[in-house]
Amino acid sequence: MSKRSFLASSPARFLLPALAVLALGGCQTTSLEDVTGALGGKSEPAATADGGREIDGLRERYRAKPNDPKIALDYGKALRESGQRAQAVAVMEQAVLGHPSNKALLAGYGRALADNGNFQQAFDVLSRAHTPEDPDWRILSAQGAVLDQLGRNEEAQQYYAAALKIVPDEPSVLSNLGLSYVLQNNLPKAEQVLGRAYQRNQNNARIRANLALVLGLEGRESEAEILVKADLPPDQAAAKITALRQLLAKKQQQRADK
């Protein structure tokens, strides 16, 4: 099969508008989370009337009982999912100040920090959200995703390995691990791991998209398109691959400058 770039295939005409959309994020740079949503627990910003009403209701409940950890956690999560990242951090920070040993709040705070680009702080907070004696595989996977954001891929892979000891072949962890290999430009290993994730859960749209990214980067455009067309329009699929290419190019340049 020809090794011409996936970006030269039919979705290529969408690349410029896709890049323009990605560039609208202000000073925040393209990251693994922008490409993959690797931290989990995060969805596209809620734009529906129902989503707005839900946040309004949670806001009123939070104002009435600001010290209730369950309400704060629900409100912070809703803010994250609606794209109000800085506000989510503020709510979760206040909640953790009032309940510093609440593991669920620490986990929510760590994810809010990561969403907001505060990766080192997010890693530190997530480390307090569980203990070596009682590890949480979801938090281990989230810590790995944050380390990947920081460029510490080998360390990230150790956290994914620890998570997989608790939940062998968990598709979401395998997906994150595969993407970590992508960031190291180890595409054969990435394809192997993401293929395992796909075999475990072929109905997961994010896993299909991540496997398609790898196939696209390997130049196997027809296979990639089969996967992404099930979930994403061509412009979004091309945008994800473009963003990942930019991230890989940036990492390779950083290595060359060392």
C-alpha cells in the first residue's frame, strides 16, 4: 500500500479551517488532551438548553450549600464539561480547602487543574487522591495522561502499567498507553496497544479515533477513514490528526535542540 500521508486523502481540504479552529484556543497550546481527551471524565462543551439549565440548577444548589462536597463535585464537573475550566478550578479548590482529605474532591480538583493546563499541580493533587496501599486505577491513568502532557512519557507508561496490574486489558488505560507511545513516535508499539484496546471495546468512539490516528500517521489512510467515519465528520478527523502531527513535530524539535 502507498505510504502517502493520510493528510493527502479526501479530508485534506478541511485542514485549514480545522487548524483555524484549533488556533482559537488563545495562548493555550495544542496538547494530548486536545487531541484525545486522555484524562477521561470530560465531554464536549454543553451547548444545549438542558445543559445550561443543569448548570444553573447546580449553581443555585452550590450557593445555598457551598460546603457540601457532593454538590461541589457535581458543580465542578458540570463546569468542566461546559468548558468553564477556570471556574471549575476555583470551585474545586475551595471545596478541597474545606475537605482536604476527601479523595473524590482531590480527584476532581486534579482533573480540573489538568483541563486548565496546570499539569504539574494536577499531578501533585492527583497523587493525594489515592494511596499506594489503596491505589485507584482511574487516577493512575489520569496521572499518566498528565505526565504525557509534561513530556515525561516513560514515567507516564509506568503509571499506565500500574493501572493495568489492577485492571488487566482495561481499554481506556490501553488507549492512553498507546497514545503515550505515539508521543514517542513509536507507531508500531502504539498500533499494537491500541489494537488491543479496540479488540476489548470496539464500540468506544474515542478508542476507534485513537487507533485511526495511529493508522493515519502510518499512512494507512483507507483503514483510518473506515474507523473515523463511523463517529467523526472528515473535518474533525483531519483536525485530530493534524493536531497530533503538530505535537509530534514540536516534541521532535525539542529533542533536536537538546
